[in-house]
Amino acid sequence: MNGFASFFNRMNIWWWLLGIFVAHLLWYLAIGTATWLATSLLATAFYGVVLLVCKLVASKYRDREGSR
């Protein structure tokens, strides 16, 4: 678990969100979704919340491990 915590603590959220947005944008354009921009933004926002929660949990896990 310490490896996951250190990974999430080191990751740059902005670059990950940009990569996720571009991937979703290309995917929804390729499959012909009529609302590709809104769908890409919504998917990116969802993954952004997931990544921020993971980063928050990882920071608390590191603090708990340090207090032992």
C-alpha cells in the first residue's frame, strides 16, 4: 500500500487531467458522439474527483505511517 500512496503523492494532477481529457476527447470524436465536448468535460471532472480523493487518502496514509 505504501507504493500506491507514494505514487499518488508524487503525481501531478494537472498533467493527468490533461491526458484524460485528450483521451476522452479523441475517443468521443472517434465514435461520433454528438455532445463530445460536454461528455469529455464530464468524464474528466469525474476522474478528477476520483484522483483528488485518492491523493487525499494517500496523504493521510503517509501521515499515519509516519506517526507509528
